[in-house]
Amino acid sequence: MRATLEKLPGVKGAEITAGNAEITVHYDPATTNVDKVLEGMAAGGQPAQKK
């Protein structure tokens, strides 16, 4: 999952908490946004949703 995120433009990093299936994504808002990150995750075979 981290590899999928790190390939997305504007994503600077991610913190993944496996125990409760949460991901915190650090990104450049001038380059991307939450919806684009979610689309990129789904396209990479890792669908996710906003909390």
C-alpha cells in the first residue's frame, strides 16, 4: 500500500496503522488532494475511503 501511495504525484509520505486499518497521507495540496489520492489508490488496486 505504501508503494502505491508513494508513486502518486504530490504524496510526500504515509503512516499506516495496520491494527485499525488507518492510513495518514502527507501530501502537497498544491499538487494533489484527497480525492486524487483515493483515485490513485483505487487505480493501484488498493481502494480506500475518507474517514
